[in-house]
Amino acid sequence: MSAAERLSQSEIDERVAVLKRFRELLTRQRDKFRGYLEVLDRQRADIEKGDVDALVSHVEVEQSIVSEIFAVQKVIDPLEDIYRAAYSGAEPEGLPELKTTLTELKQEVIARNEENRALLKQRMEMIRNEIKSIRNPYAKKKSVYADIPEPRNLDIKG
């Protein structure tokens, strides 16, 4: 009797359900990372254009996507443990490619995020220098209120 014959139908159904759910979550996370890459691309363009309003909206979308990625990851981790226990090291078809794609997307997201940070830092430095170079036309002029003497006596009796 082979190992497959020794498994009951309920065990097989459970393994299939775990595998389907695991694959579904990995696919969902892959799609989230792809969406995140699109946001990072648009964010880069807005940094280069100096569009602050669009940049703020991209940051809000980015925070939302990152929180969704972490939420999915919280479900994936325990499910992956169940999956490993159920399949004892055997990898079903298509799953290794999905994991590889997900890892590559993570690395690409990290790289683009770093690029955007560096670009934003550079842009902020340019703006700081522009602000420093602006001269206040009133900086060296004497105030019209400077010649008014300070009051010395104050009547508090009323």
C-alpha cells in the first residue's frame, strides 16, 4: 500500500484546501506588490515634477498597500507552516515559481523605494537651497515702530 493510498479522503481534501488557499494568498500578495510597484513609479514621476499634492496621495496609497501586504503576510506565515507539514517537503507544480516571483517583486519594491527616497531627499535639498537663496527685502530696513519710545510709567489706579 503506497503513501497516497494510506491517506484518507478527508486528509487529501484538507491538503488540497490548504494548497489552494496558500496559492491564493501568494497570488494576492504578488498582485499587491505589483500594485505597489505601479504606485512607486507614479510617485517617482511626481517627485521629479515636484507635484506635492499628488505625492501626498501616493504616500497615503502606499501606506494602505503596505498594511495590506503585512496583513496578507500574517495569514501566509501560519498557512505556510501547515502547508509544509501537510506536504512534507514536496512542492506542487507552480508554487515554487510563484514564490520566486514574489521574492523578486519584494526585492524590486525595496530597490525602487530606495531610489524614490534618494530622489525625494535630493529634491528636498534643492528646495532648501532655493529657500535659503531667497532674500527678504525687509531684512535690513529699520522698522517703523523702532523709533517709538517704550512707555516708562503705567497708571494702574484707573
